[in-house]
Amino acid sequence: MLDKLRVGTLGFKILGWFWLTLFISYLVASVAAYTFPVAPEQRSLPRKDRESIAAVANLLVEYLNTSDEYITKSRDDRFMDWAVYGLDGALIASTSELPQAGQEFLSAHDWQLGPIDVLTSHHVITGPQLVTQADGSDVLVLFWRERYPRLIDRIRSLPAWFPLGLALLATLTMSLLFYRSIVKPLQRITDGFASLACGKMDYRIGPHFRHDEFGTLYDNFDRMADQLDSLIKSQHRLSADISHELKTPLSRLQMALALARSAGPEQIDNYIDRAESEVEKLDELIKQLLQLAEIKSRPFDYGLEPLDVQSLLVELEDDARFEADALNLTYSQHIELSQPLMLNRRLCVMALENLVRNAFKYAKSEVSLHVYEQQGMAIFEVCDDGPGVEAQDLERISQPFYRSDQARGRDTGGVGLGLAIASQAACVHHGVLELNNAPGSGLCARLRIPLRATTRATTQKR
């Protein structure tokens, strides 16, 4: 879990906000504690401490009566300040001026109760200690020293509601800021989904400067929106292309049937043959459309199994040679891959049949199928010696119904779905269909299937 707690992530920010809130609460409480004075606190002294103070006070008064230099020495080098007062409150001697809190304490405290400690913001005052001098008169002795109270003592001295109020104010402020940092990006994502739901496929969150999970979510949302927009446009384009492709053979079929009705006995067979030809084109178009729709609708439902390539391509070779002979073409097949592959038999044969038949449509004299392994990839390479394809069309001819403007066009009789079916079949196997012009002339279609990817996909499915 800790390996995911990196700087910039949402978890790191939540933890950071938590600690920052605690720190600011502590800082505010500290500032308030040192800003407001500490209320004086009185503490009684243990008997042992009272005895020690009495002894020190008696020695102090004795020194004062025997040596005037003691006061000067005490002022220059002292650990604790002191002051001696008469019972009437008159100052007799002191090392420095008694703090205001000490004066108030001296006037308010009943010295007959004995010495106590008084804790103020900056001093600890001890006394008053009654001392009887040699002449029988009584004096009061006070001691004090500077004090630096602990933060907890300062906080405790504040009114009970004050620390609680400061903590609530600090946590509320930080919580509101944190809430804003969470809700604002969530609102952007919510607006994005709402726009997509309303059909506004052009909505994008756009550039941002976040590097946490929300930034990743923004990027994924935009990619999802791009993909949805592309799929919807592709569906619309495919529907238009299907309508266009169906319209041509249907028009020719209607025309052939109309001519057959008005033709004489010697011409009716020609029109019927033409009608049958158009029906065959319609059948081939619908068949390929169904194949393409099946692969696209459930690309993860095709089970893969270990197959021997040699046995897989035996039937394909027989059919290919039969069609090649009928077209006066030469067909050759070379298999250099001996290890079994994780494939879907029906889908793989369908893809290769489409590639081979597509090559037959454009080849001048020969078509070849070469199967080999290259850098952990199984390569099914189908090449022809036809006219090839313009470089700008190579990436687009695998799209449904797309045809290049040159010789590989409608006059070959295809409907432009064979390469699209092969491309989708490659995706099911976690592969790709690559199209390149062959040296000299012709087109080479390479069905590249990663061996490890197919094995991993099968393991996951099971």
C-alpha cells in the first residue's frame, strides 16, 4: 500500500491535508497561548520547601543587617530576585522591581497563611515569608525568578472554550479547502458524463495541471470520450457505407428483373444470370458484414487453444490452390513455425482466407503465404504481385468499405471488408495487421500475433 503513496497522489494529499490541519491547529493554539497572558496560578508549598524558604529568608535578612554590600552583589550576580517589605508594605530592600503580579499578590495575600508559589506568564513568585529581625521587628521576604511556561501550561491557562474554538476554526477552514479541492474536480467529471449522456460527444475536460488520481481520471475520461466519439462516427459511417453498398447490387437486381420481364425467350437467361450474380454479391456482402459484426460485438468470447499451424493451414491450402487454378494464378505456402500456437481455429482461418482472397483479387500471377516466428511473434505473411497501394492509403484500407483510388478499387469486385475482418481477428489475438507494399510491386499483409500474449489471454479466460 505504501508503494502507491507517492508525492502528488490523492492519498498523499489526503494525508498531507490531515497533517497540515493538525500543524495549523497547533500553530494557532501556540500563537494564541503566547499572545494572551497566563492567568496567575497559586500553588501551595510542601512542608520541606516551606522550611527551606524560611531558612533562606532568615539568612538573607541576617546578611542585610550586617553588610550593605550584599544588596549590590545580589543585583550583579543573582539566580533569584528578592525583596524585603515591612508589615506596612513599605519596601526595605530588593534586587529589582517586584513584578506587578507580585505587588498585587503581596497586597491581597494573607501573610499569616504562610508562603506559597504564584505562577504568572513570566515569573514564579514565592512568599511572603515572615522573618523576625534581631531587634524584634518583623519583615516579609518575597522571592521571584523568570519563568518560561510550557505550551501545555499556557493552553491550560486559557479559557476552556478558547482552544476548542481555535481548533474548530482551524479544522473547519482546512476541511472546507480540502472539500473544495475534491469536489471541484469531481464536478468537472460529473459535468463531462452529463454532457456525454446528452449527446455532446465533443465535450472534453481539456488541459489540466493535476498530477494525482484526478489528473489520471481526466486523461482517461478524454480518451474514453475520444473513443466513444470515434465509435459513434464509425457506426454512422458504417451505416451509410452499408446502405451505399447494398444500393448498387439491389438497383442492378431490380434492373435485371425488369428487363427479364420484357425480354424475349432468347435473352431472358442472360438477365437471370445477371440477377443471380447480383444476389451472390449481396450474399457475400451480408456474410462479411455478419462476420465483422460478430467479431466486433464480442471480441473476448473467442476461446483460444493450442493448434498446430501445419494442420490448421491444410484446408486453407487446398481451397487456395483450387481458387488460384481457376484464376490462372500460382499459390505457394511456406510454414517455418513448428511450435503450436494459442489460436481460435475458426477466427484464424477466417482472417487468413480473407487475406488470401484479397490477394487473389489483385495479383497478376502469384500469391504466397509465409508463416514464421520473429522476435516472439508469429507472423502470417500474405503477399501478391499486384499494383500495390499508395502510401497514404496503407493505414486506411483495413477500414470497412474503404478502397484506394487506384487499381485496387471497385472494379475487382470486392466490398472492402476482407482486410477489416482480418484486422479485427488480429485484435482478438492481441495482435495487429500490418500492410506494406512489397519490393517491386504488390502488397504484403502481415498478421502479427504475440505468442506470450495469446498464452496469457487464454490463461486469464480460464
